[in-house]
Amino acid sequence: MFLENNFFLSKYFLQLNFYFLVFAVFFSLIVYYLSKYFNLQFFFRNSSSLNFLRFFLIVTLVISFLIHCITFWLYTNLIYYFMSFNISNNYFIIPNLNYFFKLSFLNIFNFDIFHVYFSMDFFGFILLFLAYIVGIISILALDTRLYWKNIKYLFAFNIFALIVYLYVSVTNLIFFFLLYEFLLIPSFFFVFFVSPSRRAIQASLYFIIWTQIGSFLVLCAVAYILAISGSFDFFSLKLYKFSNNEVLFLYVLLFLGFGFKVPIWPFHYWLTKTHVEAPSGFSIYLSGFLVKSALYGFYKLTNVLYGDFDTSIFIVITMFGVVDSSLKMWGQTDLKKLVAYGTIQEMNLIYLVFCWGDVNSIVGGILFTATHSFLSALMFFLVDCIYRRYHTRSLVEVNGILHLTPNLGIAILVMCVFFSGLPGTIKFITEFYIFSGFLEISVFSCFFLMFVANVLGLIGFSKCWFNSVFGLLKKNLNVIPLDLTIKELLILAFCFFFLFIFSFFVNFLI
């Protein structure tokens, strides 16, 4: 009875969230365009239609997020139930809410000419949760004028939430690829129009070119799958038997196609370039969510491929990415570039997990994905706080943060604790889950990755931050910078809150 009730309620709230997001988008668009061509002041009395829309869109996002939290809580109860009774070994991929929703188009004489089914898995729930959290943090980090005085950013975020919802739940292969491409549009406009420097144009071109090259390879894989199998549905594709050569060919296309966006070694130059030139709000969005959408695409499409082939070359490439980014953290002088290489190291480690194929490691990789999102959002926002006060990100000029701005210095030290993965922190729990899966397959590779990621890379990362926090003060410092504002303290508390809450959530599941 418990199982049936939770399944029913989960499906009900998922459908409710979809209808609510669609209603919010269409209602706000209707009111906005009517207010441009007709006088609607009579209906709103004391406020303008735009003020009403701003309030309506913010309330819509909050309600939608709460609905998703309830759904996610019901779904985790299902997972805990399966774990308690040992119903399945693959707890985090099954239960999968198969076909919780169906949309029919061109319904003639009660015959569906065209219909689309929707389904949601554990990784999809995590990604949609990250879209809300990281989106809110990135909008707050951009500045007040971007999300309150200019209503188009609220419109864009509501449409973005709807696109992400469809992306993680649609079971049609064509729609899945199209929605993956739709996520690129708001990303390009963010970096192109919001960035304060002209060099952001070059960064946005790097971003669009490399991601489109990867999308072309994914399109080739999708077209080949459709031509060979003749099926659009993911669940039908799982039943289709590809040959080993076909599986290897498709895996190469998907590995490189999504790998350009993750990014894998040696195609990560565009990401560091974009991070350096783009505002911190976009860096939070790019590192906290957008690259995770590529991870989810790789995870979902490779799940339909079954064949006997060797993934050693893919594992070696991702290991090179971990080693390369760990070594480059030693010689960085730009704090934002340092954080960018720290995120590249972790993303290559997660990508390695999905290439490895071990179930326990994949579960750890999914949980590590959420951990990385919260950590990267926290780190990029701290870099933005430093830049607002010192007007530079150079380690040569930024010194003595703990003496001048003690609250900011303490926040940086707590961030370093979370990044180091000390026992009890969320990164320690997820990395323990990952490396325990590695240890059963290859002892040497496991200890090598642990040394590179948790010793070599960590020392280079922490060394740079400690120099900026504990370094000697400048003698010619004319103006003492102000400490963290209330808004910045609230955003940092928001990030730390989810890092703590997610650690309890992972302990509850594992």
C-alpha cells in the first residue's frame, strides 16, 4: 500500500508541476503583451502590470520549486523502501517512474496520431533540483537590476525551468536532443549581453562553437540510432540489440559530443576562457548546471547501448583530464581560473565514473554531480565577492583577506574545508562511494586517482587560497574594503545550507 501511494503521489505532483509551469509561462506572456497594447491599469489598481508580473513570476518559481521538493521527497522514500526490502540492486536507477505522463497531439476519433510519453529517473530529479537552486544563486549573483528591474530575465528563467523539466522527463529521442539544444539559447544570451567586457564576445564565440561541434556529433549518433532501430522511445531502444561495432561507434560519438561540453581533456580551453571573461553569475550557471546537462545526456543515451567493448581508452582520456587540471592549479594567479580548473578536475572525475560503468560508482557520480554544483556555485560567488572589493582577481594583488574582511576570509576557509573532502563533509561521502567502486575493479587506478585528485590537486588549490587569505597586507593600501553585505551573507548561507542538507540526504540514502 505504501509503495502504491508513493508512486501515485509522485506521478501526481510531477504532472501538477508541469501544468503549473505551462500555465505560468502562458499567463505571464498574455498579461505582458496585453499590457503593451491595452491599458490594464484598472485591473491592478495600485501597481502597474509589470510589477504584478514580477511578483507573479517570483511566486511561481517558489511554488514550482516546493512542488518539486515534495515530489523528490516522495521519490526518495520509494528508493529507501526498495533498499530496505532488497527488491533491486540498482536502487537509484530503479524505481523509475515509467510513463508517469502522456501528451497526445492530433487526437482524431480517439486515435492518437502523435503522442509523447514522459518519465523521470533519479538523475533527472537531481538535475531539475539543481536547475532551481543554481538558477536562483546565479540570478542573485548577477545583480539586482538584472532580475528585478528587467522583467525579461524572470521570463527567461521560467521558460528555462520548463525546458529543463521537459529535458529530464521526455522519453522521445528527437525531443530529447532538441531540448538539449534549447538549453544553449539562454546560455548564449547570458554571456553575450550581460558580460561587462568586449572580450566576452570572443568568449561567447568559443562557447557556441565548441558546444555546437559536440552537438553535431551527438546529432550524428541520434540519427544513426533512429536509422538502425526505427524507434524513438528510450524504453523501446533498450530492447534493441546493437552489434558490438555499432555500440563502439555510437559510444565514441557520444563520448566526444557530450565531452566537449563537460569538458574533457584536451578540449577544455574554451571553458576557462568563458569563465574568465563571463560574469560570475553566468560562471555559476555554467559550472553548476549547464555542464551537468551534458553529463545527463551522456548518461541517458549510453544506457540504451548494450555491447561488449573495451572502454579503456575513454577512461585514460578522462584520467589525463584529472591529472592535467590538477597540475595546472599549481601555477595559477587568477582566482577565477583556479576555480575553473578545480571544477574541470571534478567534472572529468565524474565523466570517468560514467565511462567506468560500475553501478556503485555511477551512483556516487550522480551524487557527486550535485555536490559539485553547490561547491562550484559557492567558489565562483566567493571570487565575485573578492573582485567587488579588490577590483582584481590576481593572487599577486589580493592578500590579507582574513585581516581586512574577516567574514569573507572565514567563508573562504570553510569552502576549502568542503573542497578538501574532510571526513563528515558531503564531498568525502560521495568520493568514498566512487572510489570504493573503483577499488573493486582496479586497485592501482583507484589509488592513483585518489593521490592526484585529493593530494596533488588539493595542495595546489589550497595553496593559492591560503596565500590570498593569510598573505601580508599591502603597505600602500589607501581604502579598506568593506566586509560581506547582508545580501552576500544570505547567498553564502544559502550555499552552505544545501551543502549540509545534501550531506544528510546522502547519509539517509546510503
